Amino acid sequence: MRTTSLFAGLFLATTAMADTPVLTVYTYDSFVSDWGPGPAIEAAFEASCGCDLQMIGAGDGAALLARLKLEGSRTDADIILGLDTNITVAAAETGLFAPISVTANYTVPGGWADPLFAPFDWGYFAFVKNAEIESPTNFRALADSDLKIVIQDPRSSTPGLGLLMWVKAAYGNDAAQIWADLNDNIVTVTAGWSEAYGMFLEGEADMVLSYTTSPAYHLIAEGDASKSYAVFDEGHYMQIEVAGKLANTDQTALADQFLQFMVSDAFQSIIPTTNWMFPAVTPVAGLPDGFPNTLNAAQSLIFSPTEAAALRNAALAEWQTALSQ
Amino acid sequence: MGGAVLAALLLFSIGTAVAVTTQGQGLGALGAADWSAIRFSLWQACLSAGLSVTIAIPVARALARQSFVGRQALITLLGAPFILPVIVGVLGLLAVFGRAGWISDALTWAGFAKLSIYGAPGVILAHVFFNLPLATRFLLQGWAAVPSERFKVVHSLAASPWAYFRLIEWPLLKSVVPGAFLLIFLLCLTSFAVALAVGGGPRGTTIELAIYQAFRLDFDLGRAASLALVQFSLCGAVAVMAFLVPLPQTDGLGLGQLPQRLDAYGHRSVDFIWIASSAVFLILPLGAILTRGLGHIASLPHQVIAASITSVLIALTSTVVCISMALGLSFAFARRGRVARNLAEGVGILGLATSPLVVGTGLFLLIFPFAHPMTFALPITASVNAMMALPFALRVLMPAVRETYADYLILRNSLNVTRWVWLHRILLPRLRRPLGFAAGLAAALSMGDLGVIALFADPDLQTLPLMLYRLMGAYRMDQAAAVAVVLVAQSLALFWMFDRGGRGYAGSP
């Protein structure tokens, strides 16, 4: 199989035709990893769809969008799963997405109404650390400390972009200065979340940009209470992760079926203990013990998709300038 | 044939650069970050080349005048980083100098802070790791070219160290150092994989990496085009400068025996400190990978087989293309005069000055209106790799072709030798050894390449270097080290097979 596609790639463009319809989903790497939601979701959907669900990891969330732009209307993808509200406007502007009609009783803070994208989970960004490390209580304190952090590139990673928005939401015009002060705390900037979290676990940094829900993974899955997150008094930026359907998919009905499945209990109950995020529709069985509480409205920061889109380029330029010193 | 090769080369180098500007969205404005990438590229290339050449001087001097057991092995080892896959070298350096590396561990134990090499320090460290051996070999060749009588004369005159420097070392350095510096400067200026792996973000972004990011992350073709143009102009400027100074030879032959030096004894301790520390600097990172990776080869995912096959196929295709081009050019230009020789030299330098990512981006844009460019990922990677290896293959083949023509052309004409006999009985047997060496270089360079493939890669297509980079990304360092061992073994095996094939025949023309 692999060899055939290899030779096909070398000499000809061929499309493999099979009897069962294939639904191709581009998503981020950690979603399809062995310990991520991918395997369980594939099994659950294939049990009822009579299809072959192919989930392809293509870097981190923001890299998904870049890859889609690169492939344009020739893409093999039917569904893109793993963008977030900071880049949905840019995604919509490509004109590659089709309107969807997914209905659900979303428990996403602020509710949900978007013609092109449906949410599948959400969370709060936070710096995850070993519990014994004394937490800085905000970005200024972090910048003043000797703590070493790993962050993600905002151009390829949705957490990386979320961090830009977080600093912008908390500090506005002072954001550039915050980044300049943080520069000496940053060990490195990775392409995606997986790389950064891996480096943190190997002891290459004191803290890593992740989610308030990440320590729950260590607690619930590994029985390890040694991880916690630093509570920041300026609040935590939120991320709402979404999926959308490509306009020129050859599997329209199947794609619609998948998106509706995505907000069903079968999919949503898999999310908390595999993707370690808050599900977009709280499962019937509730959240597992050990999952953190949600934050109150005053602690939750988020820009609307249009605000985020308007801020992105200037915030990115500020970040690049500060970090290239 | 020479004309066709020349046309293909021009299309690949200048044609793709033009395509980037015309097929994309015109030229995009460069932002502050792009300018800082340009500044960083120039600055780090200058420092990397400067450090490599400066450190190489005492090391080469020591190797030139001391004889010791293992000297020949060490000189052979100095040739290894040239064909060592960049990403493997980086992995090894991280294992030694990284925050979780041996030196950091020792520092932590002694109560000091850990090393942090992401950013400029890592980029420069890696560049020195790869280019110090190259510079040392260039200089060593310079020393080897000094007639032994001259050392004897200077020594018997009991010349002062200053006179020794003025009479022997200064002329030697003057003839080798500028070319070595420029060549290494050019190699560092177009560095991609090093900056990708240890650049640490905006603070360590080279132009080549910025092109990749503009293309792959922002999909901003206009900015990618502008950056490509900057890269092309800078490399072109360096190439023109390189035209003015003699570039050192890279064949590495003739380093076996050096004249016995009467002044060796007096410098013994200093010399051995230089030799030992440079040897440790080279061997430690490779040793780190070997010790970590060997035990985990069995645990590698099965994809390693597909990645291996893909890599070998690309390498072999690339070798065939590269050697055909090099032979075509050598045959076409070997008989002509000075102008042709300069032209051929220029072509070689053009290959050096061409950035793989500019070519890749240009080809992507040329193909895009007609087909899915990812479909051509492998042929494109193979051709770009062939072009990158061409300057080195030319430098090995051209002199041999020229010599054969000089020695046998009159004979051929007077005896009315047929084309077939000329090719098979006279030309190829004489070229067999340089041909094997050049093919080995081309194959190994292509095996280790992590450049264009990163531009075109999709999740289910990978070469060994890309797989290694992805495993490093997933922080599966044991498996990454295991892939590194497999990759190095395959690169060396390919190099050895070709080189051996060339040597095996050399005695019976």
C-alpha cells in the first residue's frame, strides 16, 4: 500500500478508488496521536457510517489553514478539524468552506452562531508547570522571573496565536513591551503544541504554554498530581476549537453526517479524557473527577473572531520584532 | 549536451527565481522581521565562517606537523561532517550541548545554570561543527602543498617564529583562507535545517527559513518572492566575489603523507591540545547519537522502511541526474579555452549560490496552475538535490576529464578511435575513480537533505531526515537517535558503495 503510493507519487498522479466512501479529515497532530481522541472517534464513527474515516495530522492548528491555502481547491480534505476562533475569519476568507447546518445545545461560554464552523471543544490557555515551582501571577511577574518557558509559533500553532491574543487582551498597547521583557525567558519557539509539551516533560523548560486542563491529564491518566498551572490575575485567554466542511468535497452528505456526529454525545464524551479540553456540549455523564473548574467571566478573556482577525497581523509583527532581538 | 545541461541549470536557478516573482503575487513588502532575518543570516554566516576558519588554523597547523597513531583516521573523520546529514549533527549537538544534554547535566550537578543553545549560539555552534572540519581540510591541503625543502631551509636557518610565519604560513594562509571563508560563508548563508531545528524562533531565523515560513505558514507568496530575490542577490554577490579568489579544492586527496617536520617537537603539547579538543568536539555528538540510538532501532515504527526506500530512491535518482549533468558539462567544457573554463566554474558557483527553497518555491508556482505540486514532491526533491551536489561533483570530475583529454586527445585523433571505444576504453576507465567519489558525494548529500522535502512534505510522505525531524518534534528522542543511526548508516553505505565501485576498477584501465 505504502509502496504503491510511493511509486504513484514518483511517476503519476493517481487516485485510489475503493468501494467504501472515504471521508478525509485534516486535523492537528496531537488529535490523531495514539493517546489522542483520533482512534476512539474513528472507531465510533465508522461503526455507523459505512465509510472509511481517514484522519490526517497536518501539523498544529494554524498550519492546517496554511496547508489548505497551499492546496487550494485541489485539496483531498473533506473536513478541517482543529481551527479556532482566532483564525476562522481568515479561513472563511479563503472561500474554500461551505455553510453547514449542525444543531446542538452548545455549552461553550458565550454561545455559538457561525454559518461555516461548528465548535467541538474549548479551554483556557495557561502555563503548565511542576507544582513545586512558585507561580508568577501574571506576565509581568513571569518576565521578571528567571523561569524558562517554551511557547509555540503563532503562525503554525493555535496555542501560539492564542498567546499573542492573550497578551494583547491583557496588555493592549503594552503588549510589545511585555514580549520584549519575556524574550529572555523563552527557551525556544516550537512549531506546534506537541513539540513544546514534549520539551517541557523532558525538563527542557520550567513552564509550557498549554491549557488549564492539562494537569488533569497527568492526574487522571497517570495518577500524577505533580503538575499544575500558573493562575494569572489578568485572566486566561480562551480557545474554542472548531471544524468546517470544504465546499468542493465529494462527500457532502458524509461530511454533514460527521459534523453532526461531532457534537453528539458519542464524540463529546471522548473529548475530556483524550483531548483534555472542555467538550463543546457537556456529555450526559458529566465531566470526569479531577477535571478543573471553569473560570468566571471576569477571568475569561477572548476576542470575537473579527476582532482577533483585525489584531493578528500587527500582533504578529510585534511578537516577531520583540523576539528577534 | 553541455548546452542542454546549461539550459536546464539556468532554468532551475534563475528561471525559478523569476517564476517566484512573476507567478506569485508580485513582490510583497518585507516587514521588520524579514529584515532582521536578513541581518541575522549575514551576521551568523560571517561569525560562523570566521570562527570555523580561525579555529581551523591552529588545528590544521598541528595536524600538519605532528605525526601520531590515528592521524590518518582523524583526517578521514574530518571529511565525514561534509556528508553527515545536517539534522543528525544537530541532534547530536543537542544531546551534548542542549538543556537536557551531557554538559548541562554536568553543570547542574556542579551547581551552575544549564546551557541554552536555541537561537544564535546553537546556529553558530552547528555551523562551526560542520565547517571547522572542512576549513581544516582546506588548510591542511595548503600545508601539504608546501615543499618539504622549504621547511628544512627555514628550520636550518634557525629562523625565528616570526620568520617562519612570514616565509611559510602567511603566503599559505593568504592563498587558502579567503576562498575557504567565502565558501563557508555561502554555505552558512543558505542554512535551513540548522535554523529550523535550533533557531529558537524569530531570534534565529535565516532568510532560507523565512522563505519557508512565508510559504508554508503564512502562504504569503509575495513576501516569499521578495525574500527569495534577496537570497538570490546576496548569494550572487558572494559568488561574484568567489570568482575573484581561488576557491579551495574539495577532493581531499593527497593528504596521506606530509613532509616530516623538524619543528614538530617544540610544539607538541599545544598541538595535541588543539587536535584532542577538536576531535572530541567532532566525535562526542556522533557518539551521543550512537549510544542513544543503537538500542532503539528495533523499536522504530514500520514507517522507517518506507522512509528509507523513499530516501534511497531520491538519492539514487539525484545521483544519476547530478552525474549526468556534471559529465555533460565536463565533456562540453574540458576541451575549450579559458572562457569556457570560467563559464564552467561560474556554473558550479551558480549551483552553490542557488537556494534550494527558492528553487522549490519557484517549481511549486510553475506547477501549481496545472497539477497538484505535492504529487511531484519526490522528482522535485531529487532534481534540486542533484543541483545542490553539482558544484562538488564538477570540482571532482572536471580536472580528471580535462587531464584525460589533454593526455589522449591527440592519440584519439591520430588513431581514428571510434566514439564507443573512446568512451568505454579510454575515457570512462580513467574517470572511474573520480566518478565513484563524485557519485558517492551526490548520493550522501541527497540522503541527508532536509530542505525542499520540508516545503513539499505531506503527512504520509517522508524521507528519513524528515522522519527524524518529526520524531525530534514529538520529542521521541530515543527513536530520533535510532533513525539518525539508520540514516547515517545508509548515507555512508551509499557513499562507500559508489566510492568503492570507483576504486575497484582504478587499477585496470
